[in-house]
Amino acid sequence: MTADDLRKNLETGAECVFALRPGEKGSVRGVFALTFDRRKGFHSVERSLKQLRRTASENGVLFLIFGENRIAPLSGLYGERIVNELPEDAASLEEFLRGLPRFDLTVRVRMQNTLKRIGFF
């Protein structure tokens, strides 16, 4: 996926999930997503799993990992397409989300570099 493709998807209402926030016992507490707001522009937000399900059913969700020089899909399950239906089983959704990197400084810097590439800065 190119930065232009990502920008188009975000501008149409989709969110790009790119990192997870683990809970105390190793479970997935929430995820971080790139979103577009007409007033704020592109920005990162934290979403609970309930909010993630609602967003997927309303506008769609992309599961991407930001690398140094590329944007890659999380797994072969969804690829680079917009997902509108997430697994009903909480355990299978959480297992899928464990493939996301943990939100830390490195992921934050890569997300900011992606924002620069899609024209936010």
C-alpha cells in the first residue's frame, strides 16, 4: 500500500489500526488507529475493542504495520483491504490483534513519518 492509497482510505472514513496497548495480564486492552477528522486532520487515537468493532461496521478498518520505508498489511487474512466485519469471538479477534506491534516510541515515530508522507505536516 502506498501513502496515497492510505490517505484516500482515511479521507473516506476508514481508520488504520497500527499498534496495540496490552493489558496487565497480557491481553489486548486497546488499539491505536490513524484517523481523519475534517477539523483536526490526520491524528492518532486510542480505541477500545468495542469502539473498533463499531468503527469497522460503520466506516471500515485497515490493519497495517508501519515499517521504516514501507506500509505492510498485518497478515494474509485481510491483506490491504478495508475490513467491515470483525470476528464475533473475542478470543479470535484478540489473537489476531496480537500480531500488531506494541505502541512505543519506535511505532510512534514511524506513524509520524507516515503522516509526513501522506501530507499532514
